[in-house]
Amino acid sequence: MVRRSATGRIGIADVAVKAGVSHATVSRVMNGNFTVDPEIAARVRAAAAELKYQPNPVGRSLALGKTDTIGIVVPDLANPTFQAILRGLSRAAAQDGYRVLIADSFEVSSEEAILAGEARRRCDGLVLCAPRMSDAELEEIVPSLHPLVLINRTTTAAGVPSLVVDYGQGVQDLAGHLVELGHTRLAFLAGPPRSASNGLRLEGLEAFKAANPQVEVLMLEGGSDFDTGHDAVDAVLDSGATGILAFNDLVAMGLMSGLHERGLDVPGDISVTGFDDIPFARYTTPTLTTAAVPITELGQQAWHQLRALIRKEENDAPGSRYQPRLEIRASSGPAKAPRTATHG
Amino acid sequence: MVRRSATGRIGIADVAVKAGVSHATVSRVMNGNFTVDPEIAARVRAAAAELKYQPNPVGRSLALGKTDTIGIVVPDLANPTFQAILRGLSRAAAQDGYRVLIADSFEVSSEEAILAGEARRRCDGLVLCAPRMSDAELEEIVPSLHPLVLINRTTTAAGVPSLVVDYGQGVQDLAGHLVELGHTRLAFLAGPPRSASNGLRLEGLEAFKAANPQVEVLMLEGGSDFDTGHDAVDAVLDSGATGILAFNDLVAMGLMSGLHERGLDVPGDISVTGFDDIPFARYTTPTLTTAAVPITELGQQAWHQLRALIRKEENDAPGSRYQPRLEIRASSGPAKAPRTATHG
DNA sequence: CTGTTGCGAGAAAGCGTTTTCTCGGTTCGT
DNA sequence: ACGAACCGAGAAAACGCTTTCTCGCAACAG
């Protein structure tokens, strides 16, 4: 007959009774403390096995002051980029026996801070992807979130590693690629207005314009998903640009789809580039020229940095900067004669 | 000057001291218990605010016997299907103030049971996607996992809702569609051998063969990802089939990509269908004919079922069956003259 | 004016662990 | 042979919270 504690689950007390020892001894045995008589240890183990005893992680967490869990805040679980970060993070953390708790902020920046705080309190550390949060708010909450790793954001606070992708450089590489193909009129289909990574891309484009005064770079309003790209067809055609730098691969795919519906050829009529190199980018038609970001690896790195923080290890490289790699595929090609600004 | 408890974080004791009351009273105030003098309550709230006190969730969980967290076990976080389930689950659960803990079993079935148990103990409930686990093992662990919701698996145990997609019907619909287009020689590019949902598809195909004896349905070994589809080109061509039912959209996309490389036209030479209707299915070239599963909604439903279990509510509909909807796009077309079994 | 009720808040018990403290019983050294 | 060092295991404290128990005090009825 199986004894049951108040909660109905088997607890350390049950196995203590069954083995005829104190619950302290059971705890010692379960934790591999060798200061216990082998014979008693065996009896305890037998009792534990028979009762299928499994320590309650909540009680354990309270006593140990750690949860073996980390949190991650993402703005949109539907976005392949964050899915990849989550995957890399989860797998790396799992290797070290940590689990991950997810918090999806649905792109609403006001939620990000609250979710971050809540998640942090339940966990031993936090990975924060908060592209919409203002710098001021970020600085304000960062101290209360330690141990913390930031993705694509930086802070002045000490001891907070930042993993940032050099979107500025990536977009310049893409623009440079289009110019080499003979394009002289480019358009940037921007991301969400307050997005941090969009800001980095804009800075990159400013640098590019300064270095290449002969090419025109137009700014078009956009967003971060398929539909944004699809809906931008008119604006793109109106711009008269022959090379389009989409905010990311999703937008690029939506745009290509829209252009295709209008009977336009990519890259024959218009070249399109994306950003991120999500897995599907190589399967679009035409395959998508983009800037590849080792994003799963970034998630993995996030764990390594966070682990160092949790273990209070010396961390020689607090944070790192990832250089996107130009991935030239079939969606970009030679410019045809300059287009005039008309609808197809 | 801020007081600090032993752990270094602000605790209920600190605000109790600051407000000049017992910690029991602080707890009452924080939990909206109205049996406390409004003036004292205000004092407590002021103290809490000043100290930026936030209750420690671990202590709270221990006292309340609940964590406000649910777990989900998925076989592969890189698979869009599970990403979608996770998304639907997470968003629905968040609406009710629950967070979700993820456990990725990496497709290794021996891990599934262990991860499930661990995750369950840390959470108030569990959603289990364990397509590779044997029926026997599933039955064995299910009782210890309650409250539990199963995805695409069923159990004889009572009180365990199952959310299953009718893959058998879906694959029959797809096969029927191809036959209507004049195809008489079909091939099924199967999923992982021990996959439960693959089994359902096979059953569906058996039923289909019985009902349509004039149609040949060949079985080809496969898997569940892009590469599987891509690598299956030879086998597909050897089969001489003109209509290919791929295990899922990923496999279908890989296959189409491979066929394209061989200079074959889809659907001109061969028709290809997928399964799931992942978001990218409508952006492939040609767009992919598939069986649409409302997968995000399934994740949401999983939460609703789990919530009912956690709240011990009456649940009139324990589990449900989802009928895939045929999504006819451009990757399927009229059969051309029967092909002979040769390489392209 | 006294006994009863009611109310508000502190004391204390629990939640399930880990870990320090303590102490009885050996063993060893002298 | 007696005290010191040691060792193993139980008792108890701690982790941070919620909740029951309890008690003092005030109000009210008789």
C-alpha cells in the first residue's frame, strides 16, 4: 500500500517512513552524499524505487535557490527567426540540464518589460529579445533582470552580454551586391518603425549612401511579415526601383509572390533580396538572395553566455557580434534598362 | 536603504518590517484579501511599491501547490507543425496567465517519457506530442502525467483528452483528388517508420486502395524533412508514379525542389501533394496542393482541454478529431500519358 | 454591567526539499 | 582505561510564501 502525503503525491517523507530512516537521510541518499551507510543507502534506494519516488522540483528549487530553468522573451513566436533562436537556446540549455520557459510578447512592447520580469523571477536567468522596447525602458529594467543576455540590443549596464547581428553591414553587403549587378535605383522595404534591428539597417543604408552617392536609395514603409511584402507591391512599382532590399526573408517572399501575381519576373524585371536566410529561403522560386545569419547558433551562444553568468564564471567575451554572410541566389540579377515609375 | 533577505532579494519579510506589520498581513494585502484595514493595506502597498517587492513565485508555488505553468513535449522544435502547436498553446495559455515550459525530445523516443515526467513535475499539466513512443510505453506513463492532453495519440486511460488529426481521411482526400485528375499510379512517400501519424496515413491508404482497386498505390520509404524529399527523387522516378503523396509539406517541398533540379515540371510531369498546409505551402512554386490542418487552433484547443482538467471542470468533449481540408493549389494537375519507369 | 459575538492582525503551521546543527556511539591514541 | 577525535544519522532550521489558528479588543445585546 502506497502512503500519500497531504498533496496526494509521494514525498520524501513517504520513502523515509518506508525505509525506516529520517527524511534527511533520504535526501542525502538521493543527492549522492556518501556520508551514509551503504546498507542504509541501499534500503533507501529500494524504498524510493518501489514507491517510484521523484523529488518535487518546487521544494527543491526553494531549498536550493535555483530552478534549473531559464526564460526567453520573444516578440513573435510565429517568426522563424525567433523560432530558430528558441531552438538553439533550448537545445543548448538541455545539454546542461536546463529547461526553457517561453514568453511571447505578441509584438506589444508594453508587455515585454512585464513578461521579462515575471519570467526572470521564475527562472535562473533570462534571454531577452525585445526589439520594440525603448532604450530608456530597457536600461531601466535591465538591472533587475540579471543574469541576462540580450539579443540584438545593447545596454550600458555592466555584466550583460549582447548578441547582436550586424544588420547594418549585412544590408550594405546586399546593397553593394545589387549595385555590382548594375542597379542604380534601390528601395528599402523597411521593417516595423520602432524595431531596433530596423534602425541598424537604416544606419547601414545611410553609410552606404554616403559611400555610394551615385545610387539612389528610397525608403518604403513596411513591416516584418509575408503580408507586408505582398501589400507593398504597388509602392515598390511606384518607386521605380529595380533592386529591392526587403526587411527580411518573409517580406521578400511576400513581395516576390505579389510581383509574380502581377506578371513580373524576378530577377528579370526586379531583383529582390531578403535577410536572415530562413530555411525556406533556398526553396522559394526564384531562390532568395539574402544575408545569412547563423541564428540557431546565436541561440546556442546565448545559452553559453547565460550559463557563464549563472555559474558566475569569468567571461572574457561578454557578448559578440555576428556578421551576416551574403548568400547570393537567384532572386537577384542584372539590372535591366532603368524603369520608369509606372504600374506594371 | 533597502533591506535584503538571506538570498539577496527583497522578500515578504522586508516589506513586513518596513510597513510595521507581520508578513502574514503583507501576504493578505498582496492577494487582495479584504479582511485587512484599508489604512494598513495602503501602508503595506506603499512599502511594497517602494521596495519594488515582487512575490517569489517558487515560494508561492510551494505554498499553493501550483505553478501556473504547463509543459509541452515536442519531438522536434524545428518542425513547423510543432512550432505552430506551441504557438497556439502558448498564446492561449498566456490569456489565462499560464506560461509554457518546452521540452524538445529531438525525435529520440526514449527521451520522450523521461522528459514528459520531468516537465510534468514542474508544471500543473502537460501537453504531449510523442509520435515515436510505443503504445505500450505510452499507456504506462500516461497515468503519472495527469492532467494531460495528447496530440495525435490516443490512450485507453480515462480523463485524458486526445486531439487527433484525421490523417487517414486527409490522405484519402488527396489521393482522391489525384485520381480525379486522371492519375492511376500513385506513390506515397512515407514518413518516419514508427511515427504514429504515418501509421494513420497508411491506414487511410489501405482504405483508399480497397475502395479504388483500379488505382495503384506504391509505398516509398521517406522521412519528415526537406532532405528526405529531396533525396527521394530517384525512388519517385523509378516508381513510375505520376501522383506523389508526400508525408508532409516539408517532404513535398524537398521533392519538388529535387524534381526541379532534374528539369522535371510539377505538375506537368508529376503531381505532388503535401500535408499540413504550413504557412510556406502557399508560397512555393508551384504553390502546394495539400491537406490543411488548423494546427495553431489545435494548440489552442489543447490549452482549453488542459485548463478544464486543471480546474477539474466537467469536460463534455474530452478530445476532438480534426478533419483536414483539401487545399488544392498548383502542384497537382492532370495526369499525362502513363510514364514508364525510367530516370528523367 | 457582563457575556457574546465579530473582526482584524499576529503567531504558527504547513508546502517539500536541503543543509546545518547536534548528539550518541565508536574508535583511536596515549 | 579514559578522553579526544570522528562518524553517521536524526532533529531542526531554512528557503519564501499562504493560510489556519488564536487571541485581544471593541461593539453590541440582554
